[in-house]
Amino acid sequence: MKTIVHISSVSKNFGKVEALKNISFEVKEGELFGLIGPDGAGKTTLFRIINTLLLPDEGTATVLDHDVEKDYKTIRPLLGYMPGHFSLYQDLTVEENLQFFASVFGTTLEENYELVAPIYSQLEPFKNRLAGALSGGMKQKLALSCALIHKPELLLLDEPTTGVDAVSRKEFWDMLQSLKKEGITIVVSTPYMDEANLCDRVALIQEGEIMQIDEPQRIVNSFEKPLLGVKSPQTYKLLRALQQYKWTDSIHPFGEYMHYTDKRGKPNLVSLKTYLFDQGISDVQIKPVQPNIEDAFMALMHNGLEE
């Protein structure tokens, strides 16, 4: 399978800040690849290098077999890029934005209408509305249409669902799955861990370093220790008590439960309940839970801090 993006030992510094530290990975043709990590992890810096807007301080980056430094003029027409913040012309209408971005790449909306039709059809009733007057979800669809209008070989989406409602997030990922079926290679970054499960493969990134790259389920399966969900109406008191418990390996809030792992591997439920009772927490529920991608991410961070 053809390699679309090849990143090898890439590092990037901004003064004393190490934004990227020896990053390496590949993206294959037709893949939906996710960069998953919190704000400040280095996702946008990495996107700007792939997009030829930044040069790495060390290492090499190639896109479609072209070097991002030497061949940037060749690479740029082959990319569709949707930055993290809405960056279209807010004083142009929906249709004017699309026609403008098509003209930049020497094409027209009519010529490539079929590619963007599933998305643009939802915007057409508002084609004469100024882009700045659109809702968050509609701005998102317009930005994606503009990134696709010239039939790019690689689509780069930097945190495309940040700040939009849950329904718009689902619709957007449905659109990405449809584009993937058309053979478009997609690299998407997101801070939302649940979106990792919608990718073919993901790279978990934190503080400029990739902690693990694999299929989402394989990453979840790598979570080794038994995981407990611990719940009490005294949420804060429970958290503080578990943080001070001598056998606590890790403890993280997940909704109404605390996800707990034990230094002994298999936890002793009797001693745990006895300890919590002694701390004045008698109304407590404890049950085994299945780990998810966020548990795996937190475990990788926890293990990294211990090394």
C-alpha cells in the first residue's frame, strides 16, 4: 500500500519550548489516521509541517513522495487543509467562498460538484448567506467543502469538531467515513478521545511525543490491569481518599465513577471497602469496568511519568 505521509525523527522547537520531540509515523493511502491528544500536545505544529507551512528543526517529512521543504510548491495543490479555527472569508457568501477557493486551484464549483455534493447540498439553501452568519456546524461543513473543492489527494483536518455540538460532530464524522469510501486519505486531529474509535489507526500524542500508534481497539486491548469503577455521592471526598490510599496505582474521574487501578494488580475489594468506610465513605459502589481509549491514554501518561 502506498505511503502518503512519512514523518521520520521530526523535532520542532519554539525558543525553549519543545513542540515536537523525535516524531515518526506513516500514513497509508486511503487511511483515516487520527492524531489524538489534548491542547498543547503538538498536533497543530505537526499539521503545519505536513502542510508545508513550517519546517522541522530536525528530521524529514515527505508528502506523496515529495519533501516538504524542497517540493512545497508541488505538495500544496495536492492537499486539502481545514485549520482548527474558521478561516474562510466571513464577508463572502457560502457560494462565493466555494467559487473563490475553487478558482485558486484552477477549477470551478460546477466541475467538482459531485465530490462536495453530499456536504454542499446541506448548504445550498443558504448559498447566498454570508459565511460569518452561519452556525458552527454549517461553518464546519463549508470549510470542509472548500478543502475538498479541488479534489485533493490528502485531506488534513486540524481539530475540525472542536466547539461544535454533539449532533454536528456525528454528522461530520459520517461525512469523513463517506469520503474515505471515495479513496481520499484523511489525517484528522482531535482532543476528543471518543473520536479515536472512528479512525483506522491513531497516534496518541502528549507534550510533543507519540506514546503509541495502533488501531484503536488494539490500544484499548493493551490496557493490562483490572479496572474498577468506584462511585459514591461524596464524589470529592472519595477522590481525595483514593488518592491517599496506599494501594492506589491510578485514579481518574470518568463521569459519575472513578476509574481505579491497584498497585497489586488484582485489587482486594474487602480492604478497599474497609479503607473507604474508615474514611467516612460508607455509601460506595464498586464494579469491574471495561477500559476505553481514554483509560489507555491515561495509563500511557502515568507509565511515562514513572519512567
